[in-house]
Amino acid sequence: MFRRKSLGCRPTPVDPAKVASQAFRTPLQRSDNENREDGSSAPKRSKTDLGFRPTIIEPERICTQFRSPMPKLNNDDEDGGGKRKRRKLIRIERPFDTERIDVTDPMRSKLADKFSSQFITTSLSEHETILQKLLSKPFVIPIPGYNLSGRALGMGRSSMRVALFDPYGEGAVVLFTPPPMTHEEEMKMKDKKLVHVVVDPCLSKVLRPHQVEGVKFMYNCVNGRNIENYRGCIMADEMGLGKTLQCITLMWTLLRQSPDCKPTISKAIIVCPSSLVKNWDKEIHKWLGDRVHGLPVDTSTGGKDEITSTLRSFMLDTRVRAASPILIISYETFRNYSDVINSAPIGLCICDEGHRLKNNENLTYKALSGLKCDKRILISGTPIQNDLLEYYSLVNFVNPGLLGTASEFKKKYENAILKGRDGAATDADVQRGNERTKEMIGLVEKCIIRRTSTLLTKYLPVKYEHIICCRNTPLQDALYHKLIEIEKETRAFEKQKSDSGKATASALSFITLLKKLCNHPSLVYEEVQNRENKFHATTSLFKDPFNPKRLDPSLSGKMKVLDYLLAITRKKTDDRWVLISNYTQTMDQFIELCKLRGYGYVRLDGSMTPKQRQKVVEEFNKPDSGIYCFLLSSKAGGCGLNLIGANRLVMFDPDWNPANDDQAMARVWRDGQKKHCFIYRLLATGSIEEKMFQRQTHKKALSSCIVDAGEDVARHFSSDQLKELFKLESNVFSDTHDKLKCKRCIKGVESIDPPDDADCSSDLAHWFHSQVRQFSLF
């Protein structure tokens, strides 16, 4: 150390060994010849001379005691005892206060190299260097799909708004494009700038052109761009066009994006039949993976308290990006817990199979109308099923008040349109009906999108649809005439009664009896056997011994045709069948027929749980399945099922509602089908079944006129003709064909081919017509 001297004196050198660890070297040190102006040589300096003047600081000037960083030396005896030495501190003053140091000085660089070389004493061997290069790994971003482009370490995120996905990328589906702006305008907007809304690429890459169009239409509807102040929409595409995928795409886009660079909605609710709750959850996972999770709620979720707790937690979750922002619930469960669901607002409501809301007076309709949500999507491939008032209910649900009140709609639109559609309407009625039709279409066409299944011809195999009028057997004709005769006498007697309700119930029961008779005589045997039944007199028509539990296909015209179709297909092809009926008793007979002919079969009806139904469907759809016939109840499995394992389908009996039949017949002609499809509708000739089919045709013509905006739709049947239910036309090949007044057939033989653009959705008059007298000609 230095002993105390007055400032300006040269320090006295000490033993270098004591200060070796703290020797000072300065890179600014210059040679003595450079420092002396006269060039004379300077006296030699000791090895510890630092070349500058130190300033000695007394210890008492320091507020706290300084602890030396040097290791303790064994020289304590110098001050006596074992006491620690008091040491002086050195503050270095550079002698170049008046000059700026030249960092480019070559001497400075040499000294710096010399100084650093004393500390870098070791280096990695060549072997270690090679191993480090081999074992080193590049940095990988742990977030899947994260794009690091445009980011740099130490740089903050740009405040400029950008779209979530590239709107100019290949195959990008843009739902909203901001108005063009100059660069100066963009700089002024900053955090208020609008951005593109782009469909997630994981969805846009699988959307077909008509589905892209549908998503864009619905997006404009729910954002009020199509009709000001109205945000509802009806997705009315026919079966198989991908309505579910289009709605999932819209919902996912709204949950994540908006022109304001934030989600448009925070929560969505999907209301559907109970059999489709799990199916919707699977569809969401199929298309979106783990990006979002649905919350399915049905009777299998738990008890009342558990369901209430689940729904309340969902409604109270106000986070922008919740873990499960999509509630999937059945119509029945929604109605029972509507007080919980309607307690808070919902961003988007999707109602699948929305024709369940066709009656604006039922409890389900009223419960859903109380939902605090203005963005409403109603999915229905058949928005008009029976009459225009049902259509009004659907439109009024998604856009309340658009068509006025129900009474106003009926007075202004329904009465005039139906009168003009009647086969016996005058020219004035037709003209007025057309005017009202165009006026109503002009209002609703901006909130309803409709595409027919003809679009599927681009993606699916050919579909052939046959309507086969099957002659009744002699036993069926005899029973039919006898039952009608007895019913007329009964109705004449009941008309004298004041209670008309009993007569109505009796008429409905009689209609059901006739429909069963058209399927097979054994289905009415037990009922007429009852001696208290008014039809007991028909028992004598059954030949003894008659066993209703043993199936005889030859006693029913339709059953004979079905028996032949199954047999010849089994012999000549590897096709499989779906057999559909509205009655479980008829399905029992299907089972007897399969057992009689040795066909493998499975059955799906209303007694099965959703899990059992799904298991049966999956088993049947396996390519190597040995099941030949899938027996399906129209009401239990008419919608939502995918039965592409079969390519042939028989609709054994008709429904009053054409939508139910259309839904059931669409089970095989769907995405994934690889073979040509054949649809057979069996009708008992001249019977009530043909009358029902004629009413279906009349309703479909009304739907084509309103929903499809069809022009010049033919009016084949008058209201009086449609009322003639209890009349058997037994001496015709087809009562329906006769009432069509076909202009292409001469004496029952088709002489003019249908139009080239005719298909299964065309008017019946444009179908091929033929008569087959023997099974060998099928």
C-alpha cells in the first residue's frame, strides 16, 4: 500500500508480492517520451508505478466501514496483536482531464489486447467445439402454429391493427373487407382501423363453393347488413348440402373475429333435437379439433340440480374467450330450464331442425322467443311443411315483426296466395295471388337462403327415385270397401250428435286403420276381431285358419313388391337396403320377412337410447358388415342419421308431412356415398296413400312457389279433390297419374320424353311414366 504523503508527491513503492492481486494497469498509459515536451528521458519507474497521480482518501471520510476484497495476509504483527489493519483507499484520477481520449489510438488497441490476453488463458479444444456444434439445437417456438415473422428481440408489438388471418392468401374466404383508405388516413386511425374478417383456414380449405356463399350470406344477415335492424336468418338448404358445417364456420368466426379486431360474440347456444346433441358436439370437434370445446347438456348430463348448476355457470361466465363458449342443448331441456338460460344475453342462437318452431303458440316457441339474443339462425331444409302460417312462425322467430302480426299476415298474404294456388282458381285469383307472392318473397328473400339438392350431383353419385303404385290384393280390396261402407254409416249417425269432437277422433282412427290395411291385412285383424268394434263384420273376409303372427307376403300388394325387390337385389348385386315405416307393427313384419328369407338385419326405433342408435349405425356402415337390411322408424331416425352403408331405400308408407318423408329418404344419398342410389316409394293404388301423396305434392308446390321462388308451378289438385280421402279407386293404374292430366302419355303409354333438365325435384308431370304388369319386368 501507499503511505500517506501530501498530494502531488510520487508514491513510495512497496513490495510487489503484497499487491500482485490488485496491481493496476491502464490502457491509457503512454511512454515517457511522449509525456515529456523536452524529449529528455525520465527516471526509471518501479513495476508498480501506475503512471498517474493517486488521491489518498482517509478512512474517516467513508460512512460505512470498507471491507477489503483482497485475501487476508499474514502480517497482523506489524500493528501489533491480532488487530486488523486500517487501510487507505485509492481513487484514481486520470491526468487527461483537459483532453478527449482518442479511441482510435493504435497504442490503445495494443495495450488492450495485451491486457485481455492475461485473463483469457484457456480456450476450447477443437474436439469440444465440434461436439458443441453437433449437440446444439436451434430454438423451436413451443406454441403450435405461432408465427414469429416480423418479431424482433426487444421490440414491442406494433399498435397497428391486422386481420387474424391473411386475407390475400391462397383460398382465403373473406367475409368483411374494410373500405379503402390512404396511408395518411391509416396512420390517423391507428387503433380504430377496421380489418378484414377472414374464415379460419382450417375451415375454408374444406368449404365447397355453395357453402362459402352460405357463410357469407349468414354473416351479412347476423350483422344487419341485409335488412336494417334485423339480425336473423333461415338456412333452408335441402338435405346433404352441409348446413351444419356452414353454421359451425359462422359461429367460429364470430367467436374470434370482427372488423374491430376483437370477438363479435363471447357465447353461442345450439338448440337441437335430443338425438342430435352428441352429434353436434362431434361435428364441432371434427372440424375445429381442440381449438374450442362444446358443452353438451341433455338428460344424460345428470339430475335437475346438476343441469341447473351447469347452465348457471355457463350463463355467468362473461369471459371473452371462455373454455367452453358453445352450449348444445335439446329443445325439451331448453324449455324446462328456460328461466336459467334467459337470465343473461347470448351472442348467437342456432336452432337445428327449426321446423319444430312452426307453431308460435306452443311452449317451446315461447321459451325460445324469450332468449336475449338478436342474432338467430334457424336451420330447416323444409321451412314450409303444411301451410303458410307455419312459414310465418319461422320468419317471425328469427326476425320478429318483419311480416307483421299473425292476423295481418293471414289477411294480407296467406288467404290470397292459397286461393290463387287452388286448381279451380279464376284468372283474377291467380293474378292477385301472384302479386302477393312476389311481395312476400321480396321481404323474406334477404333473410332466407335456399339451395336444392341438385348441387350435390357434382359431388355425389347419381340418385334414382321411383314412385311405385302397387295394386292391392283381393283381400285388401274387399276389406277396404267394407270398412268404408261401415264408416259412412257411422259418420252419418254421428253427424246428428252435437259433440263433433267424437266424430273427428273417429275419423282419425279410421284413417289410421286404412293406412295399416294398405301395409298388410294382418295389421287390422286383431282390431276387427273385437266384437265391440263396429268393424267386426269384416272378420268373415279372413279365410280360416288365419294366423296374424305368421307373415304371408302374398296377402299385401306392397309386401309382394318389397319381397321381390329384396330377393332380386340379393341375387344380382351386393347392394344393401334401408326399410322405413311409420309403424312399429310394420317393422315387426319386416323382421318376419328377413327371417323368412334369411336376411341379416338390425332395427332402430324410438325405444333405443342415443348410444344404442349410434352403435347400430356404426355397425351397419362398416364395409364388411353382413347386415343386409336396416329397419328404421321414420319418426325415431328420420333426421340426422348417415346410412351410407346402404344405397337402396324403401319408403313403405307415406306421412302427411312431406318433410318427414324427405328427411327419411335422404339417409343414404349423403356425403361419403360411393354407389348409385335407388329410392322406392310404395303406394297402394287408388287408396288413401295416394290421396296423402297428392296432398304432399300440393304442399311441395306451395313450398316451391314461396321458398324456392319457383315460377309457373303447376296446380294439379283442387281443394275438393284433396278432401276425397275415403274413396278407393280400384280400377286405375294410378289415381295420381290420372289427376295430373299428363300431356305426355297417350292411353296410359308415355310417348314424349321428359325435359332434359328434369330431375327428382321437378314436377311429377315431368317424370318418366311407365306401367309394369309383372314382376319380371322390374
